[in-house]
Amino acid sequence: MDEATARVWLATAVEEARAGLAEGGIPIGAALLGPGGALLGRGRNRRVQDGDPSAHAETAAFRAAGRQRSYRGTTMVTTLSPCWYCSGLVRQFGISRVVVGEATTFHGGHDWLAGHGVEIVLLDDAACVAMMRDFVRRNPALWHEDIGA
């Protein structure tokens, strides 16, 4: 996968992360794209807004995509390295690729996914890093609640 396309796709996830932040939530966004690059679903972390600990960005994008006959060839794009819960979703449903905006703030399960044949594209996007670092600095208790620390 070429980096230019990955960055175009990341823009949708970043929009979702910013929307979540504006709502008082955790700024993590995601999008699920089909094998040809069509947007199937998008979402943001809504743990705070909905009071639902399972409302992660990747699961929101997955749910928004609706039922697919197969997830082979699809790409999950996320602003932050996926946690174990979201990594399990990728693995469970056979999502082929994960584009990760950044893994500096949180190094989730993307190495594990790579070890199980999922293509990982790590962008180390400076804007994603800055957004999360600022959030963590301003909301350490909420961050530690979300990340399980």
C-alpha cells in the first residue's frame, strides 16, 4: 500500500477523532474501507459520550459498515495503534490491513496483528501524535481509564 493513499484514508479517521474531542470524548477515530478503497464505515471513540466501555473507534467504524459477506481485503484505518480489544476485532473478522496513524502515545496490538498476517502500515503522523499527547496531558485520569492503566 502506498503512503499517499494511506494518508488520504487517515484523514477520515482524523476527522472522526477531532469530532470526538469536540464532544468531550477521547480523540481516536477510525474508518473501515473496502478492498477497492470505498468507505464502508467510520466512527470515533464514544466511551465518554455514551458511557459505554466498548465504544471504541474501530468498533464504531466496524458497526457503521454493517454486515459484510467477507472482510478479506478490507482496511481498518485508525488514528492510534489498536488496543487488544480492537486488535481482536481485526483478527476475528479477517480484516486484511490496518493503517495506524501513530503508535508513539500508545503501542497497542499492531505487532501481534502483523505476526498473524495482517498488513500494518504505520504512518507516525505528527498531527495524530500531537493530538493524543495534548489530550493525555490535559486528561491523564481519563486516558488511564480508557487505556486500562
